[in-house]
Amino acid sequence: MTQPLHTFPVRVYYEDTDMGGVVYHANYLRFIERARSDWVRQLGNDQNAMRDAGIVWVVRHIECDYRAAARFEDDLIIETGLNSLSGARLVMDQTVRRGDEVIFTAKVTAVCMTAQGRPVRLPAEIRALMKQS
Amino acid sequence: MTQPLHTFPVRVYYEDTDMGGVVYHANYLRFIERARSDWVRQLGNDQNAMRDAGIVWVVRHIECDYRAAARFEDDLIIETGLNSLSGARLVMDQTVRRGDEVIFTAKVTAVCMTAQGRPVRLPAEIRALMKQS
Amino acid sequence: MTQPLHTFPVRVYYEDTDMGGVVYHANYLRFIERARSDWVRQLGNDQNAMRDAGIVWVVRHIECDYRAAARFEDDLIIETGLNSLSGARLVMDQTVRRGDEVIFTAKVTAVCMTAQGRPVRLPAEIRALMKQS
Amino acid sequence: MTQPLHTFPVRVYYEDTDMGGVVYHANYLRFIERARSDWVRQLGNDQNAMRDAGIVWVVRHIECDYRAAARFEDDLIIETGLNSLSGARLVMDQTVRRGDEVIFTAKVTAVCMTAQGRPVRLPAEIRALMKQS
């Protein structure tokens, strides 16, 4: 994976588990989205302001691997790194760890769009910050 | 409970369960809301049109009892009955059953509101239909 | 409400919202359950160990009021207080706040049970801690 | 995509949407898992019996594309086809449609495992049925 730019903690609660006794597979997408929201927020990319301006982040493509199972009360760390950034498109590498153990990895492609579905170039400041952070 | 006016089937999937091996308690609120949506839809109350008109249903109060546990692949039936209806306020009795067994009961109070949070009287046609259905 | 014994922060993420632009009503039950888990954990009540011993917390009854709407990126505080405690039964008062504003209140009754559905008296140490905390 | 072997209807409810006014991206994984559960159930693969025998389906890898947005009260169809099947490993192609429009596609790799994490060969009957169905 690319160098992580951002780390984010997630604790596993009852709501996250399924009858297999582990985290339900779809919930990892919720976990890594919290991390992405936190990352762009720290960079100063206000998603509420974006929305008021009619612009939203849209997930376009995800590739993910389930490596191990997380369980109730596990303290997980989510690492997010920039894979590539061009115009309206942002590709991120995300890893969910429990200590040294890799639980889940994902490559997520998101696009910045208007409500009408037209891609919008990310503001230059944000792009610069993402590359540096 | 009041006479049920509407019945709605729900099958339990993996996503609905928790590590206790049963349906996660918060998910019954999702189940009974599907039933309410289906009911008002059958009465001709188009929630998308309401939203375009700036009006939404808002849940105000819930009282609920967990009587038994539902499990993966259970076929549940949700019964919805009208408890009371006055102006902008609708009180419904809802029961989740597995055959003859009662799994969950709830009394749900919802209010019809504008986006600005002002209560809106339900259209007379819908009110008449709700009382008859 | 009774004197809060425990406070717990929750930030609202995209996953928590619905098309009304606010937190989906069922998700408050997830939020307050995280707070209860955190509380009993701080008191030394290890839910994983309980489960291994064949004992689980089961929610029996909830009464809740939706007072105001929480939104994306709101930083909420959940206060949990003991309403009553007797044998196997624990009644908690929980309030979700955004600063001084009350968003949601709930009275939650939970029971400690075996896998076979028999109520189990809470260990005396935990009961003592709950009353003092 | 491979020839679909199974189709499954999903209606979009309030719980499935987010503040963008569309289905929250992680929820497509819930939708397509319901379809897979329904498919193996129709083939006679009883997941409750599997679990009692200490065997579960585990998702290993997902690749998915978000093509268009689904909305509240949309009636979606999920098509599931067999991409490949070998030993303990099952690869499925899944498409979520709204009429002729493709909303979401996924390639899902699942493995049949013991509770201890050892892969288990699928029973010959089920494998034969999956290939024929």
C-alpha cells in the first residue's frame, strides 16, 4: 500500500457483528467511509458546504479483500493513503488493522460530482493538501 | 392491539442478525418502518411527491417490547393498525409475528411536517382512507 | 432524567443519515447501545467473557422520544444514567445531546439472560459499581 | 456478465438511503447478499444446518462498480450468475438493475469454511445444482 496519510480508530460494537460472531462484511465499507470523511474534514474539505454548493463525493469503484475477521470490542485502526488524484477522481488505498494484523484492505475510487451527475474538478487547494498530507 | 389494517412480510437476512445469533434489536425499527411505508403507499400517499412538496413523516415517539427473538431466515409478518389519527399526528400499533408467536410490538407516533419543522394536517383523502383501510 | 453516570461521544457519519438529510430514526438505538456497551465495559463487565459463560444482555423494552434532528458531522454526547436495578433487570435513562440541545431521550430496560432465556442475577460487584459510578 | 441463474427483487426503503437522496453505497452489499442467500436456499443449501455443522460462507473478495443511483421506492432486480466454482471457492457475478438500467455490478468471491478457518469442499450435490441451475 501507499504511504498512509491518515489513521482513524474504530471500535467494534454489537451493531457491527452478525450471527457468525464477527463483523458483517458490508460494515467494513461503513468503517472506511468514516475514515475518508474524517480525512477530508481534517484537510478542510467541508462536505456540508460542498453539499450546499451542489457538489458531492460519489463512490465509483471498490476492490476489497477480507483477510481476517474482526470481533466485538476489537479496536481497529484504519489507514488511508492516496493512490492517485486527477481532476475529479480520487483513488485511495485503505487498510483496516488490529494491531499488526491486516483485517481488510480496499482500493476505493471516488469522484466529485454535481447533483446533475457532472464530474467537478477538485479545488486546487484541496488537491495540494491531499498530496502533501 | 387495534384491528390490523395492513400486513407485510419480512424475511430475516444475515445483515439483520448480530453475534447473539438473533435479529439485532434496532433492526425491528427498520422492519416496521418498511411496513408503514408500504401501507401509506398502498393508500396512495406518495412519499416522494410529499418530499417534493417539502413535507415529510417524522417519527416522534416509540414504545416497544421485545417478546421473543427472531432468527436468520425466519419469515416474519408485520401487522400495522391505526391507534389514533388527529390533524398532523398518526399513532400506529405494529406487531411482528412468526406464525402465531409475537416477536415484537411497538406503538409508533409519527407527525407530518414541513422541512422547517411545522406540523402539517394530513390531506383529508388520506385520513379517510387510513380510517377505512 | 436521573443523574448521568456515563457520557459517550458519537459523531454522525454519512451511513447514519437518510434522504431526509438527518439521522435515520432507528440509528439512535445503535448510538445509545454503543454508550451502554462502553459503560458496562468501564465498570469491568466483560461482555465477551459473559458470552463465553453463556450469558447475554437482552433488551426488553424501550420508550423513546425524538426531540430534534441530528445531522451529518454533528458531535453528539450520550448520557447514560441508572433508573433502577433489581436482580436481573436494569433500567437506564439515556439522552442524546448536541451541546445543550436534547436530540433524543430513551428509557431502556435490559435483562441479563442465559442462552436458554432464563434471567440471571447480575453479579453483586457489578451491581455495586453501577449504583456508585 | 455470465448467464444469470437467479433473480431477486429488492425494494428501496427509507433505511437504505442517505442524505445524498440515494441508496447509501455500502447497502448494495446487503442487497446482493440477500440475493445470494435466496439463491443457495433455493438450491437446498440450508445455511442454518451448515452453521450447526460448523461451516459458514465467508466473503473473501469483492470488486464492484457503481453505475447509477437507486432511490427510495425503486423496485430493483438482482441477477446472480456463476462465474466459477472450484472446491471450496465460489465466484459470482451480480448485477442490480432498475428495469433495463444497470445500477451496480459486483464480482463476489466466497469460500466455504469451518469455524476454525479451514476451507471446506462444497458438497457434490450443491456443486452440481449450482452449475445447472
